[in-house]
Amino acid sequence: MMKKVIFYCCLMLMAALNSVAQTRTVNGTVTDQQNNPMEGVSVGVAETGKATQTDAKGKFSIQAEPGQTLKFSYVGAKLYTVRVGTNATVNAQLDLTNSLDDVVVTGYQKERKKDLTGAVAVVNVKDIKDIPLGNPVKALQGRVPGVQITADGSPNGAASVRIRGIGTLGNNDPLYVIDGIPTKRGLQELNQNDIESIQVLKDASSATIYGSRAANGVIIVTTKRAKAGYSRIDFDASTSLQFYTSKLKTLNAEERGRAYWQAAVNDRSDPNFNQIYQYDWNNNFDNPMLNRVIIPEFIDGAKTMRSANTDWFDEISQQSILQSYNLSIANGTEKGNSLFSFSYYDSKGIIKETRGKKLTGRVNTDYTLLNGKLKIGENFSGTYMKDVLIPTADVTGLSQIVFSIVPVYTINGGWGGPAAGMADRQNPVRLIEDNKQNYNNFWRVFGNAYAELQLIPNLLLRTSYAIDYNGNYARTLRKSYTSGFLSDPSNAVNTLSNYDGNRIWQNTLSYAIKKDKHQADFLIGQEQINTIYQGFSGTRQGLALENLDYAYLDAGSTLKDNAGSGTSSALLSYFAKANYSYNDRYLLSATIRRDGSSRFGKENQFGYFPAFSAGWRLSEEKFIKETLPVFSDLKFRYGWGKNGNQEIANNATYTLYSAVYGTNAVGNYDAGTAYDISGANTGQLPSGFALIQQGNNTLRWEETAQHNVGIDFALFKNELSGSVDYFIKKTSDILINPAYLAVIGEGGSRFANGASMQNKGIEFLLSWSKQLNKDLNITLTGNASSYSNKVTKLPAEILTSYPGNGTDKNILGRPVTSIFGYVADGIFKSVEEVNNHAAQPGKDVGRIRYKDLNGDGTIDALDRDYIGNSAPNWLYGFNTSINYKNFDFSFFLQGVQGSDVTNTYKGLTDFASLAPGANFGNRTLQAFTPQNSGSTIPALTLVDRNNEGRTSTYFIESGSYLKLRNIQIGYNLQPVLKNLKVQRARIYLQASNVFTIKDKSYTATDPENPGNAYPIPLITTLGMSVSF
Amino acid sequence: MAAGSLFCASCSKVLDEQPQGVVSSEELNTPENAEKMVIAAYSALGNDYWQTPYSSMWAYGSIRSGDAYKGGDGPGDVGDFNAFETFNLNRVDLANADATWYRLYLAIGRVNDALTRMNNLTAEQFALRETRQAELRFLRGHFYFLLKILFKRVPYIDESIPKTDYEKISNTDLTDEQLWDKITADFRFAADKLPESQSDRGRSTKFAAKAYLAKALLYQAYIQDDRNNVTSISQPKLTEVLSLTDEVINSGKYSLSADFANNFLSRFENGPESVFAIQYSKDDGTPNGRSDNGHSLNYPMNVEYGCCGFHAPSQNLVNAFKTSAAGLPLFDSYNAVNTAAGDDFVTNSFDPRLDHSVAIPGHPYKYRPSFIFQVSWTRAPQVYGRFMSMKETVLPDDPAFKRFPPFMSSSKNWDIIRYADVLLFKAEALIELGRFNDAVPVINSVRTRAANSTSLLIKTDGSSTSNYRIDTYKPGINCVWTQTYAREALRFERRMEFAMEGYRFFDLVRWGIAAEYLNSYFAVEKSRASHLRDAFFKKNRDEYLPVPLNQINFSKGLYKQNTGW
């Protein structure tokens, strides 16, 4: 017995020794066909479950025994397996020729890219990863054909996203689906580094699976997860400087005086009849000569405001710092994966005191149970954002309006402000200083828990319950002030709190089958979404101290006021989808979704949204393979589908009265129902009810039907690839809240299904990528898209609500973005020209001549016509990226072509009469005078008798531009640091919004940002990324 | 679907979402809630704002009358008002006229809603039913009166018309005469059913209704043809005006305030002269008070106020306050020489109502000797001159003052009819009835009060702000009192008494003299105010605003445009 034991012990020891001797470290490099090292390839030992990943040089090392099998897997590459031999080095080359094997998330399921039959754009997340704009969507600008993104430069500004143009008269925002959870909020609360992939579903056949709310397109975002064998710590940090590069040139104190003098003498009125400036001039209106502008020592009677020469744009702006940090820790095993990430983003804006801070945290985990048959997981993210509440649109507008002669501060240290003869506008520096203590706190928790159970092979049941709650809390202090002749002795504290809540429950059952050349999968599902909003706010005035630590509601003594409201809605949906492919060649897909919304009348709550699409992969056909072998891929696609839209008030079907009491009506009518019937003048008033809306229980879903045809192609072994898509999108039964006959009176507002419009467009994408030699790789990607919109149906009585004259000229058949007005036909240069022109009240030499379009000899409202379209003809983007050894370099150009913008600044930069109490732009110095009769800027005047502020082509300028959006250079430090077990290390330098080429006809600074929105900064960034 | 039903046991309930924080129509039919709907109707009296000031009508009746310029920053600042002021820039598609039309129908909608509920109650259910019905009809009469004088032909909708038929009512269904009859019918009902006094000061009364009925009948008496020409004056209507005004006068409920100023000071509101007023309030639980938002642009541009310098008295108006050596108006010569600044107000003599109505540089503002109005308080003196309107404003430390930057306002009531108006309605009826001699004491009562209203018009040293000289008409002594002279005296008296109060233009149209009067005003005034250089009143058109194009479109052409437009 003992012998036996010893024998076995020896045997085991030998075995152990043997295994010690045999298990060893296998090293290797993974490359693609072009011998590029591949980073992030999962390498696993099939027999032991050991796993690792390749580093940035494509290198890996793993413990394995000869005879065991190594598996190399990588998204988009064919699985590669190799048996470990006696050699300690195992190199692998993965077949990436088919990025078509890339898996794309298309709605409750994943599909291979080559099987797609809809218009789906896949964003190259790597290109945008390091661009620190605070909102991932902003970085997509110009990168996806057919997607127009407009944004300003605020530290935390939301962006407007339009997929395939304006498709409806109401809400045009797309639907976002983050880790399977639908939401209408944008991506600004997401940590850019958490994003694994972004896909844009543009056409109906792909978006219909999201049925309700998918009519404006769908943006699908998937966040990163750990994978088996994946263990990594990533750290990214960057610091940026931001610069204000689009300051408008305004008049200085002396120039403003000269402009006034010129305007007055043009009018033959005494320039010294003026409350600020005095003039030494020859007093000859026929040949006026200005000797000197006399600037007073003080601009106010009380002598507290000493004449200054303030450049307000300089006073309100700063160079600012933007910092961004991200840490993520991923760990994956066969049994479960977890990813934790944390980010901090802090952007000080280029307007002083503006600042947006964002903290995000994420935990994505999953566990595999029951031998892989059950998977339980969750995605959870929390976001906190803090924004300083500076009224930036006012601040930038005021920097143009306030006279340079106004000092920032009085001689006593108080606020400078408007003096006699100036408009009642605030000192913008005061607006900044008096609001800098106020900030909004925003929070959002977003995530789901899910379980996937494999009932039988290929039959998967999935359930997911998600919450998406977000809210705001803000306590703001309004300070008292005196600033020039403006003052408000009262102060106030306001506290507000609100939240939006969404609960989303999804259940799907999917089945996939593959037999011979047939491949099919099926999905059925159900989704229920409940939303709720609750909010309230309180205000008190009469605070003894004006600091935020003191300013709580309890501290206020007078004028207590509060408000609160709530609303809720629900959606209930069922859907099914089937995909079929034969021999990888013929592809068919069909979808049906049935959506119910609480917003519609009982009879019309449910809508059906079908879709159908088909594809033909010609490149798989023998005749192509033989005759056109240059094609590595060629696919025709066609899709048709219908989507719904329910963006109306939650209770639109009901006729409702509300106790309004009184409203906070500054510069607007008070809709209140309270009245001081007793004549008491004060105290609680009796109050009634006001009709606030007429119900419409016939309301039904707005529908968008869309045809899409497309070609995907790849040539020369995928060196050159691209796609072309053409679509026609018709939206009908558009939900409108039309203006109505006045006699209907209060609460005539009533939602109805009434309008139709149509968008047609074409989108191109072309990409060329080549490994030129061992060290040099170049990729060029360009895209362009164009669409045209027209309104095809509108109830006759609401035509006047849209650009047009309501009678013979109306918006039907025209883009909804049309501009309607007069045609400015140059400037009258002589009395003869004036006399020869039609009757135009106020016409004179130096004034704008308007075209007599109807030729009736009188310039009046009948001479207006369509003079522009604010939507661009073309959107385009062009990206170049070059890798050379350890360097990478890229630049990205983006532009729009053919849009008309209304240059609202022109009222100030070209006129002295449209806002006589404002500062003007320096173009006024080049205005028409008899001596300067070649000018295109009308003569300065104090009185706009010619009504030159009217909407006319004078204000319409080209909005076309080309911007160098981003340029960056990076260096891979990993080879230097590999002894420190660094898997990846890169430093980079980049700049965003580097330069703009604009049309000469645009006379302000940035056609992308023609109003008073937050200026778009030039951003320069130094950053690094390391992984361990 | 199978999976769906598996997971959703009670799906039918998922989509049941009830509106929150609101009430349905049925819940408002109780007497208690119907009474509240009456309050909602009253509240519409003051629910205008600076862009549609129908509470005082200054933008329609004052700046179109030659008494005032628009004011503000320049012609483009609230440009629609500039179009009104200059007439020939007026258009059918201006947003302001459309908004005013809309807001008045909104008010009428509130009245009709409340009236429907009141009609459905019985006297047993609600004892005050008839009084409230009468109050509501008074309000409706008021709102239609405003629509009538602004637009002439408007669709008439009362509570008998179901809402579904509103779109079938044209603005020309009723003749001009019939529309007036509808308006006077509401006032007649109110005059008949209302009590002589009400405990709530804001409610209409029997004599308020009689006064308003007299006003409406006086307008109706000047019969216009389809082209807005006044063709004749109805003697029976004038007779009725006379008896109604006598009833009001003899009721003993009203009298002229001791001082003209009292009508424009918050501490005297609801005084003996106030026949019907909009009751404004503040510190009433609303953010800005239920205050006089319609005048919120009309304060000076100084540190005590700050905005917005609208409603500037014209040079012509200031000149008109000059008086002769006899203390009477200078009917023909007042406008020959400007009274503009400094000594002009000492070397000439004036009706004291000048310094009640017009803020003049160097003169105390709003009766405060130490608070001197400066040129710098005006917004754009190079365009709109150096005067400002004052009747609608209050001092910055007045308890009624309410600031909601950038605008400011007050809780001071605004009189829709004051007793002086009733007296001058009577005088006008007497003159047009040929009984012009009987009008002398009536007009003189108003002048006497004006003469006695100088005690607040003083400087810090106690001396008079301007040189005042005003006397009553003494036929045979200081004047020759013929019907023509009496008519001129009455019309001038109305101008002095109600300057800047918002109805002057409608007087001119009523009398049928708007075109001649305004074009001769423009002929001279354009040399003083360059923004008027192209102003022109087109006779047989500009007497009324056009029916807003929007409304013609919304009615699918059912509404017909006014003559000349």
C-alpha cells in the first residue's frame, strides 16, 4: 500500500515537474495583412482559459504548453487559431480584409456590417477620442455624411443635431440609444472616453425598430466593457488653452463721436444737439468739415463716470484653461467582466467667469453563469455637472452695444453704465460679476440591469430594466445694482429644483438559425417607457446681505413667490424583426413595430411602423468576381420604412383650464386671472381660471416614410471604400400647434395633425487607406451630403405663420428655412436716381434702393419675395491621418456651402439709425457720403426714415465656410517605456477651430455663429494617454 | 407579442396618464367657480402690455393724433408704432395690430365663458347672477368698443354663439350701425341691471354703464359712410347722450377732483372723478404685481427709472397749451411759434394742464419741486425732442411704483372714464344739438377746475413752474360764442383736458376731421421732427387700422378688409 502511495506521489511529482518543465511563456506579435502591429487583440489559451491582450506594438506574452491552442480574436477580424509548438515565439497575422465582418449595433441586436441593408453610419471613435469639446456629439461635426451638427463654444453647450435635415415642424432632435436605452437627451453628459462605438441610423428601414421617436434618426452609443482576458488601466490627461478669436470690431470713443457727427450733418441737424459729444466743426452742412470731437471729462451729470475708451470685448473675455482627466480600470475573466471609469472635465470659458465642470463615473459589469447560458449585467453611469450661470448671450451682445466711452467702473468704484442718449443696456462686466456666484447643479443617473438567458441553443431571452433620471438644483442670488441710469435696488434669491425621470423596461426574444446557405435571425420584443417631470421653485426678495452663503429663502423678507408643476407620459411598444440572408449574397430584412403613446387620443394611441429592406452583394456573384475582381465588396441596398413622432405636450388631447393667478411677465403680457376687484391695491387677490388649451382627441402619430437606396463598395482589397446613399423622406400628419382665428380667444392653442414636408438628399462617403511602406500609413476620408427640403402641405389658414405674404407668396413647395423680404438694390447715388425710382417712402441719396418687384411703381409689402434659405446646400468633411513610425498626424477640415445667414450684427455695424443708442461697428466709418459715393454701406443717418431695418437682402450674407476643425500630432512613447510594463503611451498636441475661410460677403466674424451665441474658441491641447 | 403579453399583465393601464395641475371645464360650473370666472374676465382689463397697450390706448389714440411722438430709441424701436404714427408706413401685416385684435378677443372670450356659466345658473343658485351678468356685459361692451374704434368692422361674437360656429362669423355680418347697436345693447343691459353702487370698487355700476353708454352713443351719433366720411350727426342719439350724461351728473355720485393732479396720483385713485377704472395692484402674490404693464415703456431714462422713453409729447401739443392774454386757447395761432425751452414758459402764458401732462426740461417732474426733469432723461432727443409724458407715471418713491427691470410700472389705476369726460360728452351733445349756449357752463366747470389746479405746479422757492393764465369762456366779454366757436372750444378743451390719455385720435375720427387735421399737423411738424418727414394720412383709409392680414387668412377670406386698404 505504502509503495503504491509513494509511487503515485512520485508520479504526481514527476507530472508536476514535467508541467513546470513544459509550461512556458509564449511570446509573439500580432499584425494585420499589411504587417501593421495590432493593438488590443485578445489572445487566449483555449485549454486553460488564460487570456491576455496585445500591446500597442502588437506584442503579447502568455503561459501555454505545446499542443495547446491559442485563439486570437479581434473585432472585425476572422478568428485565428494556432497550435503551440515547440517554438517559444508565435506570430499571428489576422485577416482584416473584411472590416465588413465588423459587428454593428442596430437596435436590440447586432448585425455584421456586410449584412446591413439600411443607411447606417459608423463613426470612427478613435478620430474624435482626444478632442476635448465636452460633448462627444460636437466632435462628430462634419464627420458623418447627412448629419448636421451646430454648436456654439460655451463650456458646456448642447449641440443641435439634424439627421438628414429638418424633417418636421416640431422637435427635430434625434433619438439617442445608449447601451440599448433610448433617451432624447444628447450626449453632453457622457464621458467621451467611455464610448466604444457610435452608429448613426439615418434611414427609416434601420431606425424603425425604434419606432416611436425614431423619425429624426437614431444615434446609437455603446460604452466600453471589459472582455475576457482584458486587464488594463487607462489614464488620459489633457490641458488646453482656449482663445477668443472672433471679436467684432466696434468703434472706440472718438470714432463713435465721429460717426454720430457724420449722421447728424448728413441729416442737416445740429450735431451738437447731443448728450455726450460736442464738435468743433465748420457749421457748413453743404461742405461739412470736422475739426475735432470734443469728449467730455464725464459722461454723466453727477460726474461719476469719467469718459473712457473701453474695449468691451476685451473686458469680458479671457484666455482660458480647459482640463480633462480620465481613469478607467477594466478587468475581464471567463466568469465576469468589470469596467470602472471616472472622469473630470473642467472648462473655463473664454468669457470671463464662465465655467463648466463635469464629473462622471461608470461601472459596467457582467457575470456569466450556468455554463455561459445566463448572463447578468449592468451598465451604470452617474454624471454631475456644475455650470456658472452667466447670461453669455447678453454679455456678447452688450459688448457690441455699450459705448466705448462708458467706463467699466465709476470713479467711486461703482458700476459704469449707460448715460443720457444711450440705450438702456447693462454693463456686460457687471452682468458677469453680479452673476458669477450663481451656478446650476445638474445630476444624472443612467443605467440598466439586464439578464440574458439562453433557453435552447440560439434562442435568447433578454430583459432589461433601465432608469434615466436627471435633475437640476440651483440657488441663485440676484444682486441690487446701480449702473448708469439703470438701477434696481431690490435683490432676490431663487431656489429651484426639478427632475425628469424615465423608467424603461425592455424584453426581447431572439433566435438565430443557420443552415447550408441560409442564415436568418428573428427578434420579437416589448418595451415600456414611463416618464415623469416634477419641478418647483421659490423666490424671496429683501435679503440683508448679498452673498450666496447667506442667500437662502429663509433669509428673504419680502415678495415671497413660488411655482411648481408636473407632468407624465407613457409609451408602450411591441416590435418584431427578421433578417435573412442567402449565401451571403441576398439580404432581406423586415421590421414591424407597434407603438402606443399616452399623448394621443384613446382611438389613436397606437401606430404601426413597418419597414422593409433588401440588399444584394454583387461582389459575391461569380460574374463580378470574374469580370471585376477589383471589387472586394459591392452591395446595392434599398430600404423603405415608416417612423413615428409624438413630440407634443403630454396632455394635448384634453381641454384644460388653469388657475393662472399672475405670471412673471417682463416684456410680455400677463396671462393672469387675478384681479384687484376690491380696489385694495395689494394683498391676496381673488382669481379665476383661464382656458389654456383646446383638446383634440383625434390626435394621432406623425409619420415619416422614407425610401433609401445605397451602394457600398470597396476596391483594391478595401484600399478604397465608400458608399453613396440617396433618400426621399416624406413626413405627413405633422403635429402642429397652429395659430388660430383670434375670435376663438384664449386657449385656442390646439395640437393637430396638419402639415407635410419632404426631404430629398444624397450622401457620399469615400475612404482611401494605404500602407505605403513598412513605416508609413495614410488614410484619407471625405464625405459630403446635400439635401433639399420643401413644405408640401400646410393648412391654408396658417400659411402666414411661415415666411411669405400669406396670399400669393407662400411657403408651399419651398424650404421651411426660407427667408422672405425685400431685395436691396444698391444705394441711391444721385438725385436723379432717386427721382427715377418708384415711390419709396424715405428714399434719398445715400439710402438703400429696394426693388419694385411687382412693378407697380410703389415699394410696399407686395415687393417682398423669397430672398434666401438658411439651410446649406452642401455639408462636407475631409480627414487625413498619417502614421509614420511612432508618429501620428491628422487634420480634419469641415465646411458648409451655400447657406444664407441673416447677419443680425449688421444693424449695428452698418447703421447709426437702427439702434441710435448703441455703439456701432467700424464699418460705419466707411459709409456712403457724397465724397465716398462708391460705398456699399448706406449713408449714416440718425433717423431711419427709409425703414432700412426691414428684412432685406442687405442683411443676407453667405454662411459658407471651411474650417480647420482639428489638427493633431501624436507620438507613441510605448517603446521607450516598455520596461515599465506600459502597454500604451502616447503624447499629443492638437488644436481645434484653427482657422476659418469664409465668403467675402459675410461681414461679421464667424458665419457659423452669426448671432450672439457663445463664441467658438480656438483650442490648443497638450495631452497624454497611458495604459498599464 | 407573446413575450409582450407575458411581461405586461395590465398594459391597457400603462397609457392612462391624467393631466396634472389643471381643471376641466365641467368643474367650473358651480356658482363659486362661475364667480371666479367673472374675476378672470375683469382681469383681462389690464392684461395688456407695452406692445399692445389697449388699457390706455396711448399707442393708437395718442401717437396717431398729433399730440405725441412714439418716442423710444428711434423709429425702429417698436417699429409698428412708427408705422401707426406716420400712417403711410402702416401695413396690413403688422404684428402689433394683429396682436391687439387677438388680445381683445381673448378678453371677450373670458367674458363669454363666464357669461355662459352665469346664464346657466338660476337666481336661486346664485343671488348675484343678474348683477354679474350685467357686469360681464359691461366688460364686453368695453372690449368691443375698443375693437370698434380701432378696426371699425369686427366679427361680433357673444355667448349665444357656440364655439364651433366662431369661424362662420364675418366682420361684415353686421353693418356699422348694427355693430354699434350690439355694443350699446350691452351697456343698456348693464345700465338697467347694475346696482348704483357696489362694495367692490373695481366692479361696474349703473352710472358707470350709463356714462359708457353715453360715450358709445356719442361715437355712434356721427354717422359714417362706407368710406369713413362723417355724413351726418344723429340728433336722437345726441339727445340720448344728453339725458344719460344728465342722469350721471345728477346722480351725485361723481364730481371733478379738487385738483386736476389727483387724477394722476396714486394716493387719490378711485376718487370722486373716477367713473370706471382699471384696478391695478402690487405686492399681491404675483412676481411683478398685476400692474400697469401697458405704460411700462413710458418712464424716463434716468437713474431713478431707467427705461424706455416712449410717448413723447409733440411740439405741437406743447404749443397748444399757450393761452391768450384773456386766458383762452390760441385756436389759430398757437402753433406759429415754438415754446420749447427756458424762458419760453415764462414769457408766454399757459393752461396749467401743460405741467400736469408734459415733462419739460428744467421743470419739476411729477409735482416734486426738487426732482427736475432733464434733457438727459429723454431717450433720443435728436429724434423725439425733449418732452415726455407724465400722466401715466408715478414718482420713484411712490408706494405704487413697481420696477421690474428693464421696465417699470405702477399699481396706479388707469381711468377708462373720468367724470370730466362725462361733462364734455354732455357739452358736445349740446353743441351739436344746437344748444351751444347751454354748453358754456359745462365747459367752464372743467376750465375752472384746471385754473384751480396750480398749487402743485411750483418750484422749490414756491413760485409757479410756468406762467399760468387761464380763464373761463365769457361770451360777449372774452369771446363770441357761436356754434362754430363752441365746437372749436369744446374740441380744444378735450385736447387740453385729456392730452396724452389715449383717445385723441378717436375724437378726430369721430368728428370726421382726422385727414385734414393730421395732414396740416404733419405739414408743419415734419420741419421739427425729421421722423415725420414722410408722414401722410390717407383719407378714406387711415381712419381705421386695417383688418390684420393674419385674421383675413385665418378666416379663409371670410373677413373683408377695411376701405382703402
